Amino acid sequence: MSEANKSEYLVEVKNLKQYFPVRTGFMKTVPLKAVDDVSFAIRPGETLGLVGESGCGKTTVGRTLLHLYKPTGGEIYFEGKQVTEKNIGEFRKDMQMVFQDPYSSLDPRMTVEDIIGEPLDVHKLYSTKEERHQKVIELMNLVGLNAEHATRYVHEFSGGQRQRIGIARALAVNPKFIVCDEAVSALDVSIQAQVINMFEELQEKLGVAYLFIAHDLLVVHHISDRIAVMYLGRMVEMADADELNENPIHPYTLSLLSAVPVPDPKTAKASQRIILEGDVPSPLNMPSGCAFRTRCRYATEQCAKECPALTDRGNGHMVACWNR
Amino acid sequence: MAVLEQILKNGEQPILKVVDLHTSFTTDNGEVQAVNGLSFNLNPGTTLGIVGESGSGKSVTAYSIMRILESNGHVTQGKILFNGEDISKYSEKQMADFRGNKISIIFQDPMTSLNPVYTVGNQIVEAITLHQQVGREEAKAEAIEMLKQVGINDAERRFRQYPHELSGGMRQRVMIAMALVSKPSILIADEPTTALDVTIQAQILELMQELQKKYHMAIIIVTHDLGVIAQMADEIVVMYGGRICERGTAEDIFYNPCHEYTKGLLKSIPNVDNMKEKLIPIEGSPINLLNLPKGCAFCARCSKAMKICLEQVPPELRMPDGHLASCWINVRDNNYIVDEEAAA
């Protein structure tokens, strides 16, 4: 991929911050820094994978990006225009979201036609009822659902089919950008592959860009053009998908990749794992400086004093580490 | 005679032999056949992986062995031989003594399997005094030693803590400590790392392998994650719709799958050597256990299904490399060897 200039980005996030107040006592709150100073950009038709362990803030990035939470700080740009709380309405049509759990993100009292048609109602994208029906049928065909099932309710569908309904709903308004938050994590392996393929085909057909949030590194590597790694609210590394997997630099990325169980007995049994000691620290009680230093074998004094910034190590391979 | 031959052949007798296990659940919608004629052997000190998707009957198999099925579930047929003794014939009292003593189990979600109102120490002590004739002080010392064994730092302090004060990884360590207090010969792990993050998963899997070596314990690991299976299992059982698809060594299953479902499963995960290669999913939806097909359970989703697949359950046949598979295509292609042991 060639070095891009700024204007070709579809979504740009600069120094995004999302702090949640947590009560620790009477009249006392401390900020939980769920996302701290995260910057990235996504090109049209590109997939950026976002990985990290639970509690690292990857879901919060996705939600804050869509202004589902009011950002504590930072700027979000869509096609060069700044997205703020006031004008987010204009962008809702272009930025959509698919959620992890297709069992709780779809209204059990609505028919599939109404679920998929609801965004069309909200954005008034049809003039007659017939047109609405036609659009829903088209969308159902697009995601591989049987159009005859439009009058059914969600409980009549399997997990994979429900996820397709969720995707059809997101696609209803012709978005240019979709946040996929663990969109395939709840599915069985064989069904997961169907949905991943569908994401890829839709991207080819419609040119939509994805922020693909997931914890399964093999899946993320497969689907993403670039991958960003988060640890405790901060981005520690970002690079092209293959580059990141072949040449990881940040110690956290190294251990994360080595911890992935490879579905190949000979490789899996022969590989040397870097087993991290201990658990992720509490985000309410973050270590000073680099958050990873408490589990890092390269940690030095400097790591405790100052938090490293993301720096470019060539070809857009960004790393935040003092020692590597 | 046959047993003696097998001892000579394998050097060791399987510690657990499951023969033609059938488990079903009585529901309002009818009888659900969750496990349908499952057989496998487990050798001492080795790891058997049971892999399958939701509804394949893999967890039910584990619960059937431990006899901890929901009240509407029951083993309807088959034998579960532990060291040659059929434990499915045990009385409830015998079973209570056996469970957690000879075979232990750990679950997916350690938060729901630990009691939130007792300290973890208390719960481990309970597990010790249940099976061993020891005093409370002695049991406490043993519990703390066990916590150290499973890699918990500051074990004395952790002993006094409640489950909610521990992280997910630590809770799973406590579960393992509790399961191993009686030094069982078999540990059943039902999706032990599914709820954990990948770096914590690596810690737990390593711990299990370490303890396995130390106690020469056999492990049955039940999971849907082919990566975990590849890392842990010596032998693998692949299940679909309550039936066994194939079983053999990990290498046989991964490098020479002989059942269309296993082949499909391996093609639907990203190829480690070529990440950008398109995935080939298995088409169709998961099976409905209330409405099992007459023939092969997988036939509705199989791209190569033949007429016979719809009508008759395929026999389990020995493949040329020695592992066992149940697929009519092997019969069609004459891809099997006649094997008296399997026939018997």
C-alpha cells in the first residue's frame, strides 16, 4: 500500500480519550481511562483490525467513534469533516455498527422485515411501502437470507442467520463505514467462516470500510489490511497485517502472538511461547508510565517514568515502546 | 485374552473406555438425542481432545461420564469403563465417592462454578475433607500447597479471599487446584479457557500440561477451538450432531482428515501459511437435534452427500493410516482397511 496523504482517509481519529467516572467513595470519583490518547485512520474500503484483551478499551473505541459515548477528548473526522455531538446526525447514515451478540442486539418482538426496515424509516429512505419492502428483500438477498423469512421473528433463526440480520440492518442505509464489534465471536467455526466471507464479499461489492474489533487474532489477521493492538486503553502497535504478524516489535504484541494456539499440531507443540506473568492491572490503578511495564521483560526505569508515544519504525509500522 | 493382547500391544491398558454411549434429554418437544453411540479410549497420562460445535454433544459426553447431567438427561445405553469397571452401573453413593476423587472436572466459567459466599480456601478444604481422612489444619496446609502448585503467588492471602476478588485466570487456577486435590487419574476440562483472554489461556494450558506430567494424569479436553486442540491433544475425537465423525491421533485428524465434516472444519479456519486465502465455509445451518436425519448427521450440510448418506448411518472404519472415521465416501472409494478389532 502506498504512502497515503491525509485527504484520502475516510475516518480519522486523533487523540481520542474516553474516561468513565467511577465512584470510589462518598462524593469521590476517579476517572477510569478506558481509552487514552488513541489515534488512527482508515481509508475507504479498508479493514482495520483492532485487537487486545478484555478491558483494553477496544469496544469503547468503536462506540466512542460513533458517538455512542460522548468522547472525553480528541477529534473524529469523517471524510475530512469533524464529527461533533451537534452534527453526528448527518453522519449516522454513513457510519454503522454490527454488535457481538445477535441474541441481544435484535428486538425479539419485531419481524425481520421491521428490524431491517427500521433504519430506512429513521432516515426516510423510501416513499411507498412497496419500496420499503423491496429494499428489505434486496438486503436480505445481499446477506444470503431467504427473503421468504421476512415475516418471521428473530427467535426462529440460528446465531449465524441472526448475525446476517444485524449486518443487513447496518447495510440498509448504505454506510461507508461499519464498526464490527466482535461480530463473529459468538458463532461456531463453520458459521464464522460464512460470515467472514460475507464481510469480505460485501466490501468488494460495496466498498465499505470496517473497523474490525475482535480478540481472535487469526480471524483478524485474515480479514484485516492493517491491525492495531491495544493494551489498557492505549494503542501499543499498528502495522500492515502481515508485517505485524511476521515482525512484531512491541513486547506485548510478541507475547500476544505467541500465545495464539495455532491450529496445526506440529507447529503448536514445537512453538516456544512467551508466557506473560500475572494479570492485566486494574484500569483504576494503572502503573505509571508505560502500562505494560509490570509484565514486560524489557522494562527499564524509563518505562516507569514516561509513557512512550507511537513512533513510525518505517512503512507505517507504529510502535510505542522505549526499549525495542 | 483380547485384553491381554491389548496390554502387550499398547504396553498400557486404557484408563477410560467409553463404549457406545447414548445420552438423551426429555423435553417438552420430545426426546433429544444429545449423544448417539459414542466410543473412545483414553490412555493414562495422555490427552484426548473432544472437538465439535455447539450442540455436537461434546459437553454432554463429559457430563455423562461424571454423571452430572441436568435432571431431565439420562444415559440410555452404553458402558463407561474406568480401569475395566463399569462406572455407569455405580450407585449414586458410589458415584459421589468416585467423582472428584478418581475423575475431576473443571468448567468453562469459573465464576459460576465457585461458590461466591465461601472463601476459595474454604472450598478447597471442603474438597479435601470430602475424600480424605484429614483434620482441618492438615487440609488447610494441603490447600495452600495446592494453590502454590497451580501457580498462585501469595497463596496464604488468596486462601482467605472470595472468588470475586480474583481475576478470571486466577479463578480457573483455583478450580484446577480444587480438582486436583485428590490426585485424580483423569481430569476433564470442559472448555477450560474459552472465557479467558489469549495470554491467560496460554498460562492455563501450560499449567495443565505441567501438572499432567507431574501427576501422570490423563486429560479429556472439550473445546470448539481447533488451536487449543492442536496444542494439547494427543488424540482427537471429532463430534457432530451427537455422533462421532472420526477419531485418531492429532496428526491423523489434522493432516489426513477422512470425514467431510472434519475436512470442512479445517478449511473454514484461516490458513496459517496463507492468511489471505479465502475461507471455505461449511454451508447451511447447525443441526437440529430434535430432528436428526436417518443417516449421517452431517448429510444435510455435506457437499458430497450421496443417497446412502441420507438413509443409513455410516459404519466406523479403519483408515489406511490407522485412525477411525465414519463416512460413506470412504466406503465408496474403498479407502479403508479391514480391521477385526474395530469390527468386534
